[in-house]
Amino acid sequence: MYAGTGAVGIEALSRGASAVTFVESDPKVVALLQQNLQTCHLLDQAQVLTEQTAAFLDRKEWWGGPYDVLFADPPYADLDELDIMIHAWRPGLLSEHATVIIEQDAHAELPTSIGPAALVRRYRYGDTALYLYGVSTSESTAS
């Protein structure tokens, strides 16, 4: 979610992920993302959607999941987009033992749980923080 140039998803593919769904709303950025995938010969392993994250989350037919990993990098200090991620969980979106990672400003305080995902760890790198959530219930795969 908020895929940008696709660096995180491309890295995942290069390390063995079988497929990645990229969600990015800016058409110019999506063009760059597709170019990056083409350059890396990874287009066949990627689904690229030019959509708002909220629209993607509400359209189950667009999902390539359930997902084992959900990585989101919503714009820093955009409280509306951050709220979308905090309330992102939908039945069937995540696999039974999924990991959710949200990148945010280091000063942001995210909740200790998102749906069935509980905060496992917070990593801080300068002005950036990664919030790592783990899903450990079969509730995540319910339809």
C-alpha cells in the first residue's frame, strides 16, 4: 500500500516472494513503478493497481490475497491516510499468520493492535519508525 517506486515490493520479489500486489494512487508514480518492475524483469510477478488504498481495501475482488505480508507507507503526518491503515483489516485480507508493517514518522504513535494483528515490535531509524504487527488467529481468514 502506498507503493511509491516499488522498492520494498521489488526487494521482496528479489528475495523470493512469489507475487506482490502494489497499490499506488499517483499515475505518474505508477508509471515509474512499472518501469522499475520491467527493468528488474519482475512484471510477471506483480499486480499493479492505480487506486486509493481505501478503495483497494473495500474491493475484495482486487485482492491477490490473502496476504502473508502487508507493507504500508502512508504519507507521514497525513492523519486520514494513517487512519485508513489503522482500520485496514478486512476479513480475508491477511493469511492466518500474516505480518503487517507500517512505516511512519518516528514521532507517530500507532495503536497496539490493528484488527487481529498485535504490535510485536517498533523499530526506529532516525526520523522513521517501522511498526511490526503479527496476526496469530484463524479469524484473519474468515470470509
